[in-house]
Amino acid sequence: MAVQSKHLNDEGMAAYRGPSLQQPHRARQALKDAYAGLIPPLLGFYCGITSTSVAQYVATLGYDVVWVDWEHSSCGIETMTSIVQTISFFSEGKSMPFVRLPGHDHKDVAYALDAGASVVFPQVDTVEQAKECVSATKYGLKNRGSRSAPPFRLIPGVTDHKLDHSHTLHENLNRQAAVLIQIESEKGINNLDAILTEVSDIDAVWLGAMDLRVSMGFEGMWGNEPEFLTAVGKYNSILAKHDMPGAGIVQGPPDVMTQLSKGRAFMIVASDVQAIMGQKQAFVEARTLMPKVNNYDGSPPILQPQESEQIENDLYLLPRDEQETKRLDEQHRYIVELCDGFILSPIIQTDRLKMVADVGTGSGAWLIDLDTRLRAQGESNNTAFHGFDISDLQFPTLSKDQEPRFKFSVHDVRKPFPKEHIGKYDLVHVRLLVWALPADDVDAVVANLSSLLKPGGYLAWDEAAYLDSVDSAGTPEGIRIHDIVVDFMKKRNLCVDLPSVLRKSYQKAGLDMQHSIRYSSLQHPKLHLTTNKIIGDGAISVLRNLTQETPVTPEQVKLNNEMKSLIASYPATQQLMRWQCCLQSVVGRYPQQLPLRAPSVAITNGVTTNGTATNGVAENGTIVNGTHTDGIKANGTHESSTKSGQLAAKKLERGKSFSNPSSPESMALKAMVNLNRYRMSYKNDWDLPKAISTLRPFLENAIRNKEPIRLVLPAFPFKSSNRTAKVLGADPDEAERISLLHLDGLCKALEEATKLKVELLITSDGVMYNDLLGISDEEVWRYGEGIRRIAKEQGCSHISFNRLGALISHEVDSTASLDDYMRDAPGYRRQLEALLPPGFDPAQEIKTNHDVKLTYLGYKRFLDLEMQNAAPNDSNLSLRDRKAITAKNMIKRGKAYAEAIRNAYPNAIRLSIHESDDVNKISIAILPLASGNPMTPWHGALIRAVNGDLTISHALNVSALKYDLVYEYGKPSYFRERSPLFSWTGMDLSFTYMYPTGIIVRPAHKDLKYSLQDIDMGKLRALSEQCSPVVLRGFRDTKEKSVFGSKAKEMGTILPWKEGDIMVVKDQMNDASDSNVTTTNEAMPMHYDGMFKLVKVMDEQGRESVTSDPPLLQYFVCQATTGNNQGFTLFASSRLFCHYLPDKYPIEELRKVRWTCHSGGYFDHHVPSLPLVVSHPVDARPCIRWHEPWPKTETKYGDASITIDNGDQSLVGLVDSLLYDERVCLRFAWEEGDVLVNDNMEMLHTRTAFERGAERELWRIHVS
């Protein structure tokens, strides 16, 4: 990857050069500026060939850094010095030389620095080594330096100058050259934290990934071994902790480079060795072209292309005799079978065809077949058919019945059609012009064909990719036949892969792409013999046509004889051949009417002057997660319509930032929207309250500086003391489990938006209130321990905990024992009161502060039941007055507690479980409830509907007739809607709901060994239609093919794949761009299965259209997994998607939305007017139909683009963001033997990437 720095006015690192080119650059400052984002990262070239000649060339390329590898070379001191100075002088200071030293020898360090380079120390493993290395680079004992005096050529005022005259030469040089250490072992990584803590003046840390892998027993430059990735993750986290720039080799595809470049201020992106090795292909191609010496014939070389073959001007390679006409008719019948019985794309409305043209019609077989089919449907009586061809030798003889409807004319499609045909046809069909169409003429031909169309007319082109139509058996005769034909096609400039260029030609002609699909004979094994005959016979026909009666040159004689031999032997050799056919059907449509001219828009740097959005920015608001912010400014207020010049200029700069999705501004705003979605009173993405909108500068700075983000939430004190009416017991239960998963999801959403580490600190306020409510300190401690256990078991890695003691005395209390806690708790409460602001009056605060009033009223509501059974005390106060006093005391302690949190975590984002105005804190929904009044997990009992919907209520109010109490670990945990779907005959099972959707079904005890054969598949299907996906885990016989297949039939009718009933989803390590991405290791877009299975449907008005016809169920079994943290399957729930929609987008409005998908690669389709919302066939609930946009930068296989047909394009971003929302999307990790049933109507799904060649293998069956 050749990269040239374009920053700093094209001067590169000359802006950081020293007083002369003999001195080191100010590389330390350049690294700091790059890491701070003031300049782009430093991009370097690796010189492994230590030669001054190589250095001369590299110095002119413009790289920021040239890395001289002295460690792995045999050059001496003088050569190294010459190379360093060559880089500095030949680049005129635009490139900085860095020398990787042979080791830690003091003399080598001096030689490199004296030459004018910055230095890199290899194999630094300990603090002591790092100290010695840095010391060798510095002058002066006060800098802990041990470097000897600088060379005489640097004497200030005599032979050189100082950079800064206020400092000594030694001090200047200390500040110029950069010092990097290279970490290349586990030992080095384990000691890196200590090194960076104890050793100053390290400017960056280079990760020697290859040597690290060698030390761990692995091969290669990179890999996905868990131990290696853990080590790299530790390296990254330590650098982030110390705010230290990283450095390393960053090479590969764009997505790989993006990942590897995180945190790197200095990267090697190219090398001399790679540049030389890249020339191997030139040798391979030359050897193929010249396998032996070409005999000298005495004539001078003629470099201009010559056509020496005596061939007629007609480019058509096939004959036009009776035998070829017969073959064409057979070919038509074969193509019909290949295309699953279609002769037209189902997207074309045949009832509207009045005029049809077939260009390149040959024998007219396609036209006659279409007439027959239309007449059978009663649609052909008024249709006229016109065939065009360059020759009339194969035109059919028409019957009297056909003559009125058919007409055939001679025309060369490379020339414009006569005026009488322009704009007359509803459909123009073309098939197999591959033998006759020069590459240079494709655009003109498509334009000529388009001119025939009426507005709204279709151009349907069925074309062979002849380059792929090979003899897959690899017989010598088959290979040679194919090569001769391809060679002649290339000599005549014919397209050997015409389908690949049609799409661009369609666009140039103004056609809208409608549909594109590839058919392959490999998908039809039964057509093997016919494919052999059609493709093989076609190739032989070409050879027959090319054979010359009187060849002229010796080469022509030789080729002529070879072709005759191949033709003669073909009847015998054909039996051994296995030809394959690849046919692409491409449909475009002429626009119904010309688009209206767009209003004049002046665009400056991506921002328009009339409010039209460019690069995602509109004058009236920024698009974030697919929705507009309606002009929200940094402080959350709205801009007035009157703009001053200064405000407009600021807006322009802001627009530039927001137009870049990876800018701190855009990332911060996305994080604000994600945080907003978890608020209690969320309505729309752009309704940002003050507590969130004022976070913008904080978030942008954190993103720029790569600083972790901390959220603080006072919560999870203890279970309510009212165990008879409110809660199910003293211990945390299902309500706490779901709440922790929900909060961990919030952290993941913020982490995804900011690309930073996000931590939620839950600081338990139990000991602050428990004495007011009669709860013992021991019970508070045990509840806290239970919460921590659940978080660990559920993998809530973003959540940490502390107690009051950590706020008061800054103790690490996670390891505190029960005895220590009970001893210290009363003292913590006393210390807490000291933090209360002087003169704080709860009653006055309740009157004047709306937030405090809301909290007070909430406390009183909670105390109504909390103190319902409170025993009388010695006072004469009524229970009502006692509740009011308790609530005010809670306000008082709450204020002190808030002060303690503010003092302990001044830079944290403050969350709250209490309702507020969202001004000073953000009130979040702590549970993902489907309906009902919000309530915290410790004040009620969780209730689950069969479909997974959550509500919470006081336990006493839950109907025993409708709900069953579910026990977990021998204790009551939650209420579940009563249903026969949880009673499976003869089986004792447990049903565990996943978050946010899905159920895992297991034998209730480990010693129960049920078989898949025993499962009631009807109940399994019905349960999946309620809450997908449903997973069977811990059952026998799940991997048996016969059992797996037979049980599918019990759920419904199997919809077979082309490969059979079962599709094996496994990485086949196929790099072909038209491969099915399903059978690769790549990540996939969010989608639903069967999207490209197209059928015709009739609406209520009797109008016909085309839509997808997906299967109802997916049925999987996991044969093998990938291991840790790879190959997840993500399932997005339509039910949850609808629940979390912004208020502006009610689901009934979204039912009107239509969208178009254009997909390339294996699923090469153009499917228009798809509904965004459909009704579920079981209960008519709304289900989302979607395919995520998938740009080519995400895949080397099939890409996809999405447009909204009848609405705002920002819906694309909104739909995508909600489908991946942590509250909507399940991230499922497979275990070997898992059986999974998923409702393909209710759910959408995708997959994360996994290591290439991994054993991950799933079997999938579609069931109707």
C-alpha cells in the first residue's frame, strides 16, 4: 500500500526537522501530535534491505517514517549511518529515519542517534532493561542519562545550531529523537504496566506481533488464538491506561487495517521486501506466455496489433446452418430447465405486454415459447412479437395462425434502430450475445436496446459468463477447446464475461436495475448430460465456424489442424467432459417518467445552502442512527431560523465534523442517542434532555483522548422488607438478573458508539437506608454478594460494584468479609452525614426542587407497602406521619450520598433509578418492561408472558389462576404465564429465557438423558412462534442426520435446498466473489431467510406484483463450534423492534413503507417494493422484513444496497440501529449439539465473523 503524507502542506515531517538535517527530527513531538489527533498517524516504510540505493528511492516516496532494520541485517555502522543520512537528505527532511537497534548495546544506541535517527529497542522485557535503554539515549544525570557527548559536527554556533537557544544542546537533543521500546514476549507484556509506570521518556510502544507469537509457540504474523488475542488485548489496555501511543505493522484489507490501527500513532504500512516479492507474478505470466524460445523468423518485430486471420467481417463465431438451428432450439429448452422453468423474470408483469421484441432472436424459439405461455394464460391475444437478428438465415417458418402476431427483421444491434421502433416496446429480450458483441460496443448496444422501450418498459438480458463455462472435469480436450474459443473471443474483443459489465451499461443508459440472478448448472446435477451437449456442442460449433479452408500462415495451419482434430474426436472425448454453464439474468426498467430537475443547490464542503442533506448533514438537523436531531445544538436548545454569519460559519465546521461518522462529534452524538434510548421518559432519538445534551464536550474529549467512560448508578440496595406482599424473598432473583443484563447492554451500546471502554459502577446505597426500614446490615451484605454473583455468571463484564465504604474511606470493598462489613457499616452512615451541605432542609428542598419532589413522592409510594406491617413505636405519631418522616430522612441521606458520589467520581456520568427532569442526572429504565408502571427489581416480582414480554408487580397482585411461580435453585424467582407449551409429556424440563429474547430448554437435571426423538415438535414449533429462538440443549441424538431430518418433518413441510433437505453451513474457504457468503467465515448482514425467493402476488385490487416468499421456520443443529468469542448468531426480534420504536414512527405508519434491495455476488438480485412490515401468519402481529445495507468494504462476496421507495432515506439508519439494539438483538453463542428453531417471520438474523477454516458447522433446514 503506497501511502504519501498529504498533511502539513505536503511537507511531511519537514515541519518537525531539527535545525539541520544532521540532527534528529523532533520525532517525540510528532508522535505526540499524531496521538493527539493534531496530525494524521505517522505512516512508515520498512527497509529490511540495508542499502543506500534502496534508501535513496524510498526517501522520495513521501512516507513520514523510514524504518531501518539494523537488528535483522548484516550492515555495519558506516552503512547504517549512510542510510540514515541518505533518508534525511534525499527526502529534504520530509521523512524521519528510525533505526531498530541490534540490541541494547550502549555504543549502538550512540551510533544511531549520532547519525540523526530516532531509535527502537527490541526485546524489552523488564523494568531494568527499559531503564537502561532510555538512559543510553539521554544526556545528563538529571535526566537519568548516560549518553556521552554529541559528535563535533553538532557544535552550536560553529558547525550547527540549536533548536531552542533557551536550552543547552544536550537538552535540545534529549527533546528531539524519539525512543520506542518493542514488546515481543509474554514476559514483556506482563511487565509493561510496571515499565510504563516506572520509566519515563518512552515515546511509544511497538508491538512485535511475530516475535510475540514465536514466544508463544505460534507461527505467522497474526492469528486468532485465544492466548495470543488475550495478550494483544492486555497490551492495548495497558497502553490505554497510561495514555501511551502504540506502534506496529498495519497491513491487509481495509477492515483489517482499521482494526490493527486502533491506538497506533505510528504504523508500518509497506516494505521493500514486499515490493520485490510482489513482482513474482510478472515472472509467472512471462513463463506462461513464453514456455520456450520463439524461433527468429528474420522479420522485424511488429508491435502494432494485426489481424492476420482470413475471417469474414461478421463477428458472430457460430455457424448459421441447419445443425446450428437445431442446437439453438435445444439450447432454449435447456435454458428453461436451468432457470427453474422461467423464461422471464417473475418481476415482469406479463399482463401488460402489448409489444415484445427479441433481439438476437436466431430461430425465434424464445418468442414462440413466450407466445405459447401467454396464450395459455389468456394474455397473448393482443400481444405483438418482433424478432431482430443480424441475419435471416435462421428465422422460423410461421404458421398462418402466427403470422398476424409475429414479425422478423434483419438488424445489427450495434446500430440505432429505425425510428418506427423507437419507444414502442413493453419488453425487449436479449439472450446470449456473448459470441457476437465486442466489448467496446456494449454501452452503445444497451443504449440502442433501451431506445426501443416505452416508459416503464423492461430490458431483460440473459447472458452467459463464458469464462466460467468450463470443462470442470479438466480433460485436456475440454481445456483446449475452451482456451481456443476464449482466445478467439479476446482477439475479436468479445466479452468473455459479459454479465459483469451489463449493470454499469444499464446505469449509463438510464435504466433502473430491477432484478439480477445467476443460474448455474452445478445447482442442477440432473442436467449434467444436457449441459455437456449444449455447452460442448456450442464450443464445437464455434470451432467448426473458425476452421479455415485455406489457412495462410504456419501458425494458422497448425491451429486449423488442431481444431479439426478436436472436432473429429469430440464424440468420444465428450463422454469424459463435464461442462458447466453459468447464466446471468439481468432486468432493467426504463423510468416511468423523466425525473424532475432538482433545484439548484450550492454545496460547500459537504454542506448545502438550501437545507438539502449532504454527507448525512442537513441544515435543520443532523442524521444520527438514521433520525434527525432537528437542529439540536450543543446545549440542547433549538437554533432560531435567523442565522448570523458567525453562527453559520460555526455550523459549517460542525457539519463537516458530523458528516464523518468516525469523527468525535458524530461518535459522541451517537452515544448520546443510545443513552437517551434507555431513559424512563424516552420518546424520540432527537429529544435530548439537558443532562444528556451537556455531555457532548465531555464525550468528544474522551473520544479524542481515548479515555474510558464511567457511569455511576446508585442502586440495588436490598430486597423490600415486605416479603408477604411485594417481593418473593430476600435474595436477588430473575428481576435482578434481567436488570443487570439490560444495564450491561447500555454499556455495550455506548462502547459500540464511542469505541471506548465503558464501565458502569453500581454503588449500593443499601446501608444508607436499611436502618430506617428495619433491614439488617447482614441482609444488605448478602444481597450485594448475590448481585455480584449474578453479574459474574451472566457475563456482565462492563459492570462493577462498590459499597458505601468505598465512597467514604476509598476502600476496595469487593473482598470485604461479612464481619468487617457489619463492624464498619454504622460508622459509614455517621461519616456520610458529615457530607451533607450546611443548612440542608429536606422540607424546603421538596418545595423548591422539582427533582427532589419527584423522588420524595416516589419514596412515599414505596413506603405505603414497605411499612404496611410496621410495628408500633414509642412515639405518638400516626403511620402516615412516620412514613413522611422516613421519606424526608431518605431525602436527607440521599443528598449526602449524592455528594459522596460526586466527590468520589467527579468525571462520571450520573444515572438514577428515580424519576426526574433529566437535568442534573439521567433517569434510566432499569428494567426492559413491555408495559405497566416502572418499578425496581427489589420492590416487586417479575412477570413473564409466554412470548417473553416483561412486566413487574407486587407479588400479592399476581393472579394465581393465570401465572405459575417459577423456582430456580430451589427459590422462587419469577411468575410465568401459564401455558401447555411448558408441559412436555414424559419430560421434566427447565425453560430459561435469554436476554433480550429466546428460550433455552434443558432437562431439569443432569442425570436426565432425553433424546431428540422424544421431543414434541409441535410444541417446539408453537413455542418458537411465541418467543424465538428456542434452543434444545443437553439432549441426545441431536447430531444424528436421520433423527434431525425426521424431526423436521414433524414440524411441517421441508422446503429443500438445491443441495437437498439440509444445508451445511460451514466455511468452505472459497475466495470466488460469487460464492455464497453463508458458506464462508465472513460476517453477514442482518436479513431474513428466503428474501430472494420471488413469487407473484395479487393485491385486493387485482394488481399483480412480485415479492419474496420466505420459509416460516429455520431449524438448526450445531455440529461443531468455533470456540471463544467467534461465530455468534444474532437474532433480532420484530416484537422488541416495534416496542422500542421512536414515537414519531408508529408501526402502522411503517406498514406503508416500501423498500428496494439490490444485492450482488451469489445473491445477485434487484428486488423492488418490498414491504417493511408484514403480518405474522399465526396472529397477524407486525413483523419486520429487512436486509441490512452491506457495502463492498464489508465483504469480498455479495454486497447489498438499500433504498426507501416512498419515504425518508434516514429510515435505513433507524432500522439498522434498532435491529442491532442490545434490547432487541440476541447475541447467541452455539454449543455443540444445540438444536435451534427460529421463527423466520418474527425474527431477523445475522452472523459475526470467525476464524477462517474453523470447525464451526451448522446444519439448517427450512420448514413451511
